[in-house]
Amino acid sequence: MERLRVCSLYPELMNIYADRGNIAVLRARCEWRDIGFELASASLGEPVRPAAHDLFYIGGGQDRDQVAVAHDMVETKGDALHKAAAAGAVVLAVCGGYQLLGTSYQLDEEELPGIGLVDLRTVREEGSRLIGNCAIEADLGTGPRVIAGFENHGGRTHLGDGERPLGRVLKGHGNNGRDGTEGVHRDNVIGTYLHGPLLPKNAWLADRLIELALDVELSPLDDELEEAAHRSAERAAGV
């Protein structure tokens, strides 16, 4: 039987906006199709094996937790995540986890290291936090679709010249409130500020992540409720 092997990174630390809901949706979307689902976790000081998982997930956390996680990711998980991504595994990083995919995060007087999986840098700049419902247009290989969610971040993220954003901002702030981009998308590595959590509001995205992780084409489900939740998130964002 086909199975999706998921590794949740720092689930007890990087879950500030109930983003464990993303794992619940992945599990449900698999089980409803008779696809097996295995969930592992790795926290501080625990290494990961790159070939042991099809999808790696990390959510967002408070500043004090993010400091500890940043250093631990570089020391115990960075190399493995690079190898996993190179082999085609999906990496989904949300909010604080997204910031740590890049080269660094300038957090006030401290510069946190990133694992350099993508070329981006985040800086905590002066000014108000970027908060509110947000919608973007993204294309993950099946044509343009809307991703809707909620953003709440003080950091401003700037992509390197060669990096592709996850999407174009339709409503909201996005990466930095200025350049109209949101998130990052390189091969099967996806980072985004949208949460609240992300996948319950965008079931199509959960399905696409499963497809990319397993290299399969999923059969459709009866998604009347999921589509209603997505439309509600779109309306909340004003699109």
C-alpha cells in the first residue's frame, strides 16, 4: 500500500498558531484514499534521516523558541534536509519555520543562522507587524490557484535574485509588504507566512503536496466542506 511518511520538526516548539492542523489534514487526505500515513517527529538535538521521510514539516514559534530551533536546525538537521530536498522530498515550512529555510534572520541585535535551503534573508525591521488575512495566486504545476490564510510576522523576508516566490499577493502583505511576493518555491521546497493553519483552508494544496511527495496523481474526493472553507478564507482576505 502507498504510504506518506511525514516528519514534523519541533512540534512542541513550533506550533504557535495551532499549525498541527496541517498534519491532521495530510493524514485525513491520505486515509480517505486508503494511503498509509506515518508520522515521526524530531526536536532539539535529534537528527533526522533524509531517506526516511517523504515530507518534512515545520511550523512557527515564539522568538525564544525560534532562537533555540535556529541553532539546532543548523547543527543537527541542516545537512539532512539538504539531502532530502535534493532527492525530491517535500519540505513545507510555515512562518517562523519559513524564515529559517534561508541564510539568516536578523532578530533585533541577534542574527539567527538559517540552513540555506533557499536563498532568502529575513530582517526584523522597524514598523508594525504585518498582520491580517492574506490571499496569493500560486502555481504548483497544475495551473494558477489561490492560497488563502492568515499572516502575522514582524520579519521582512527578501528573496535572492534567483529565487521564485510561492505566489503573487492578491490581498495582504506577503514577504515584506513592498514587493508583492509571498513565500518561496524551489522544486519541492515551499515556505510561506500563511497559516492559521494553512492546509484546512486550502485542501487542494494538501493534495498537491501529497502528490509531489509520492509522485502520484490523487483521485478526487467529495470536497464540498473543504471548498466552502476555502471560499470563506478567500472572502476573509477580500478576494
